[in-house]
Amino acid sequence: MLTWAFVFLALALAAAAIGFGAAPMILAPAAKLLFYIAVLLCVMTLIGHVMRRI
């Protein structure tokens, strides 16, 4: 999922550099959302792993 966040981020940056109008406005929030979901899942996994060791 983190890979998709980076893909959307790269697409948004490329579209912004080229000058497309609506594409960066759509792709950047999608990348941000996927990044936060990936971070949340990572934190939940780490907490679960620590809890299992206790």
C-alpha cells in the first residue's frame, strides 16, 4: 500500500510539473491518504507484535 502512495505522489508531482490542472488536486490527496493508512497499519502491527511478546 505504501508503494501505491509513492506512485500517486510521483504522478501528482509529474502532473504538477507539466501543468495539468485537476490531476495533482486528485492524486496528491490519494497519495496522502494511502500513506497515512500504511503508517497506521504499521503502527498497529508493531503494537500487536509488542503485546504478543509481553
